[in-house]
Amino acid sequence: MVDGGRIRTAGLGDRDGAGNPVRPDTPFEIGSVPKVLTGMLLAHQINAGAVRPDDTLGATWPAITGAARDVTLAELASHRAGLPRIVLSSVTDWARTIWANYAAGNPYAGQDVDRVRAAANDQTPGDGRGEVHYSNLGMALLGQALAADAGTGYPELLDRELLTPLGMTATIQVTNSEALPADRAEGARGSGRTPDPWIGTGYAAAGLGYWSTVEDLARLVAATAAGTAPGAEARDPRFDDTDGTRIGYGWLTTRYGDREITWHNGATGGFHSYVGFDRATGRGVVVLGNTDMGVEPIGLRLLGVPRDSAGTATPGHPTWIGVGIALLFTFIGGLSLLGTALRGAPDRLSVLSGAVWAVVYPALGHQLGDWSAVPGWLWPLGLAASGAGLALAPGGGRGWRRRPAHWPSPRH
């Protein structure tokens, strides 16, 4: 919490399964919070005369040759470029994203700068251009374009122009799992699973791969609220989003009664984050959580927003789906194989197929189910059903050899 030039911190709970307490210098995955840094980077480069807000994406980054090259930097910074949230250009992309959502994986795996550039070249701004439609792709393109114009990489440009002047030495981009910060918080989902970190270098400017601490982000909030941060003008609302919210370059400003809160949030597979401040009072907050529960209501309450307006935290996924997956997948394979075995002498193909699913289904149930709501001892029961089916279905070695390879065809 930032109040009257004083920064205070408080921690609740543990940062990992070993029971180590969270500390002010504990690194958290911060999700989309760096979008405000990218917006501030644009404002800073405008102040320096390097670019103008109406410069086009193609003029700033000539590698963009498709229809999206005509959108402006200001449109990208305010999510008004008519671009989609992300681009899923193949069946593989869709499958990976769906699997990552349920298996706590990394939906941005392999999304490097070349992939983002190629995705942009395939895009045509939609009918919603000029209206605010949140786009990770658009913010990623903005950051990569500013970096290309400066002749460097996005992380290097951000470090040089914003992070180093602000003293944010603990805010880093992670490009692979081996580079994760020491003593970091471990993310967790309601299912109890530890998710993979979200890494995708092409989407770095949208927040992918960035870790920070409450100490570092408090420096950002304090300097932006005071107007002393490089590119602090990005906080100023310029365009309408919804009835109560306007957007600047990255930063959002929402009215709650007589209060206006400037803010941004972030979420990954097992982390949530919120930064915000009230320009009228100068008070600011940073809230970081290593679960899939939203932390926005905590931040809003600390800023003085009434409870009925601040809302309540909700989990990042519907628990009942995870419960159903846990119960169904844990038992369906084994029970199905048992039924096949008890019906008589099935063909070898049916037995083999049933045996494979008797193993695969419990594995999927273990990986995808919500075991915070389902008793863990049910999973071994599912394995026992699969084991019984595997034991009974072959009927012994000689019985297996006597089984037909497939069901006989009906005689005519």
C-alpha cells in the first residue's frame, strides 16, 4: 500500500508447498500488469520524439506487411485496433490452448516474435476498430514495434527506458523454466495443481513471462500516481470503454461513486495481480496472489471502494466441471473394461482398446479433475477398477490366444 509517500507491505499465507511465508521481495508471476508498462513506454517514446501516436504499425515495424499495418500505435495501446485477443491459427493451436486451460499448462508455448509477426500479417482489423476490445495481440505488437523502431529487443528497451529509471530491479522477463527467479511464489489452482509458468517471448509486451514483487510494483504505482514516472501520461484516460471505465495507454480508469481508480490487473494459470491508485488522494495498492482467485476486490477495498462496489473474489474456473471430470474419468475406463470382461469372451481388439482407455481415463482424471472438491481416496478406487478389468479381461494367456481378433461377421 502506498499512502502519503510511505510504502507498507503485508503478507498472508505461504509462497510454496514447503510452508515458506510470502515476503515483500517474493517474486510473483504478474500476468497482464506489464501492459501498463508498454503503454507508458509508448508515452515516453512520444515525449522523446521517437514516434507519434498516429504513426502506423507498419511504418514503425516494416516487417508487418498485412492489413494490420495500417492501425496506429495509439489504437494498439488502447485496445481499439480491431484485433482479436489472441490468434489461434491452426487445429494444433486450439488443441494446445484447450488442453492448457484444463491441464494447467502454458497456452503461449512456442509463441515467439516470429509467430506473433506472422499472426499479425494474417489479420484484418475487424468492424470493431475504434472501439475498445481487449487484445493481447495488439499490445504485443505495440511493444515489438517500439522495440523494432529503437533497434533493440522489447525487454532491453523496457529495462533501459522504464525499469532502470524506476529502480525496478526485481521485475524480470523469464524466457524458459530454467530462468525462473529463486524463492519465487508457486502458483496454485483450486484443484490443488501447480500450473506451468506462462512463457511466450512474442507476447512479452502483453505481460507474458514477467515476474515482479510488491516492492517493485509499489515503486511503479507511487511514481505513476505522482506523475514522475517515465511516460506517466499513459495513465490519463482518453477513450471510452464502458459506461464507468475509460482507457489511456494501457491504464484503465473506473469510477466507483465519487472515486476514480486508475488500475490494471493480471491473471495466469495460478496467479492473480492488481495495481491501482486514486489520483485524488495519491493512495495506491499492489495485490499479488499465487492462486486462481481474483484479487481485485482486495485492492479496491484497500483504496476505499465500498464492499458492494468492490465485489468479491471468484475462482478462475467453475469447480463443478472439475468435479465432473474427476469422477467420470477416474471410473469410466475401469468400469467399462469390467463390463466388457463380464459380458463373455470379447474379441482381442475390444479388450485391447478397453485396456488402453482403462489406463488413459484415470490419468486424465488425475490431471484435469478438481481434487480440492473430490476426496482424493476416490482416485485409487478408480485405479482398482481399472486393475480388476485388466486382470479379468484377458482371461489368462491361453484364453487370450483363443479369443477372435474381432467379432465374427454375421452369416448370410
